[in-house]
Amino acid sequence: MIFWNVFIQVLLPLLIMFGAGWLLDRIRLLDLGTLVKLTVNLFVPAFIFYELVNAKINSALALQIVLFTIAVVVVLFILGEIIGRALGYTKNRKRSLQVAGMFYNSANYGIPTMHLAFPGISEVVQVFVILVQNVGNFTLGVFLFSSTHNPGWKALGHMFRQPSVWAVMLALLTRATGWQVQNIQWIWMPVDYFHRGLVGIALITLGVQLSQTRVKIPLRHLAWPVGLRLIGGPAVGFLLAWAFGFKGEIRDILVLSTSFPTAVNTALIAHEFKTDYEYAAATVFYSTLCSMGTVTVLIAFLKMSG
């Protein structure tokens, strides 16, 4: 019964939300490119800026969470490199495999899941996971994808044209200077509304993307990125949580944070840079569907073991 209860209370609401995007696209055929641009260039940067400016957490714990998440990304990058070489992948395919494993849907999938599974401190903890994941996705992820077509210095240029990178810098500057931007209504109110709109627009975008994804890649090839993300991620998370000394609810929250499906942004960036987009989109598609089962099992296990 605990598995069924976890699915009904945590995963089913998410399924309904991105299912609405899927259904709407089937009826009206929405423009995925426009939704992508809105999400990447407006809603995600606003969410990062809002959460980082407002975050209230012990600085030592925040640093540990950031280092933990960076360590997860690094280990998954190495595992992706090993798997890609062993399978004889091209550079494009290997980069897609690595990015699909490294960067997970920590915001539009992770935030509502955390809120429903571990209400309270989980949202605060997740802010710093999102910080690393989004900065990493829009810097390292952009670099890895764009470097397949561009020299290194040009790929670096793409990194610094991402609004999310500047949102982080501006938020850190705001905190460092003590500027009370929340008191300036004409700035803060739009930021607040865009921040609150991220979950809805991102899940709808995910649904539209799933609707428009036409998977022609053999499933045996997709098993590697999906397995790396949904099984390798939590396995690495358990080991690193133990190595970092996390215990109790914080440990469970961080382990859960590594179990989410491949980030939608992964496919969005692959689409933007025309880098093996079909493989990236198919990974998002199948990892999202399979996560309904794997995340349910993991949450139930964490609650029973806790």
C-alpha cells in the first residue's frame, strides 16, 4: 500500500500536469520552440533569482549541499564517459549520454515532488541543488553540446549568453550588497509571478515535448542513458551522501534529488545547438515515464528505512 499511496500523493499530480500539456498539444498542436524560449530565457532565470535571493539556510550546510551536487555531476560525467567509450559512441552521442545522466529535472519535476514527499526543509535544500543543476546545465551542458560544433572559445561564448548564468550572478550580487530588491515592487512583482509560473509552464512544455517526440532509436540504446539517470543517479547519491556524512531527512532529500528524470533543459539545449536532439529528447521521454515507477519505489524505500 505504501507504494500506491506514494504514487497517488506525489507522482500522480505531476503526471496530470504534464499530461495536460500532452493532451493540449494533441488537440491544438502547440509551438514547442516558443515554449522552450519562454522557459529557458524567462521563467527559469526568474525562478533562480527569486529562490537564491530569498534562501534562508545555514551557510555551512548550503555549501555541503552544493559540493554534494557538484560531486554527483562529476561522478556521473565520468561514468558516462566510460559507458560511451565502451559502446563506441560518436562524440555527439557520448555528449548526449553524459549530459542526460549528469543533469536532472530538479526544478519543474523536483520542486513539486519534494514538496509532496518531504514538505518543509526539502524545498530550501532543493534550491541549492537547482542552483548547481541549472548553472551546470547552462554552462557545462551548453559547453559540451556546443563544443561538438565549435572551437572551445566559441562554446564558452554560448555559456555566457545564457540568462540563467546572469540571474545567478545578479542574485549573488544582491545578497552580497544587502540590496532589498523585494521592496521595489515594479521589479519584484514580475519576478515573483514568473517564479510562480515556472512549474506550470515547464510541466506543460514537458508534456508538449513528450507529445512531439518521435522515438526512432532502438530501446536497447536508450536503456543506457535512462539507466544511468534513474538507477545510477540514486546509487551515486547514496554513496556520496554517506561520504559527506549526511543523515536523516537531509540525506533522504539529497538522495531523492538525484533520482529525477533527465532535465527537460537537456533536450532544449540539444535542440538549440542541433546536437543529437532525437537521442536527448527520447531520453527525456523515457526517463520521465519510467521515473513514475523508480521515484515511487525510492520514496517508499526512504520512508520505510527512515
